[in-house]
Amino acid sequence: MRMLDKDESSADVPVTRVDQDRINAFSRANSRTDEIVELLDALSKQKEDLEEVETELELVDDEDKIMYKLDSTFVHLPAEEALSHLQAALEKIRTEVDALEDEKTKCEELMDELKKELYAKFGNSINLERGDD
């Protein structure tokens, strides 16, 4: 636990409902950003794996049959058709990544705006910085 300095403790600024709403909005945006980062990490790994398989499939003859997983079932598909399904899956992941990146950017912009407002009012008596453990 850290003791407050004299100039920090003397800044007893009352917390209004608007202030509390801003703090809550910051907290929600911060939590959502963490969730998005986790999702992006998982999607990045999936994308990387699919791109490796795509490279391998491009080396296979188009007429060869490939075991391809659809949901929980494996089916034999011609290599060309399997590659087509794989490319569609890759495109879907890329679209998801783009959407999540956009949402993450919006959350970060909102957090920056809220930080400015909250630090302007509360100064050092509020901590909105991440604690990297």
C-alpha cells in the first residue's frame, strides 16, 4: 500500500455521478480491450495455421483427395475444393480480425478521451494506467 503525498491527499475532489459514469465507462472499455487482445491472439494463431496448410495444399495435385474437417466431421474432397474452403475460412478470419482491430481502436480512443477528462479533474489522485506485472 502506498501513502499519499500531502499534495495528493489535499486534492479531495468530490466524485459526481458523471465522474463515476466516466470511470465505469473507462473500466468497461479497458476490459473489452483485454478481451479483444485475447481474441486477436487466438485468431492470429488460427490464421497462421491455416496459411501453413494453404501453402501445403497448393503443392498437391488438384485431383488428389484430401481429408478436410467440416465442423466435427472429416470428408474427402478434391484438393482444389479443399483449398477453396480453406481460403474462405481464411477470409472469414481476416474479416473478424479487421473488425476486432477497429473495435479495439475505438475502445482505446474512448479510454484516451476519458483519461484526459478524469486526470484533468482528479490529477494524481486517480490511477488509470495499466499495471504491467
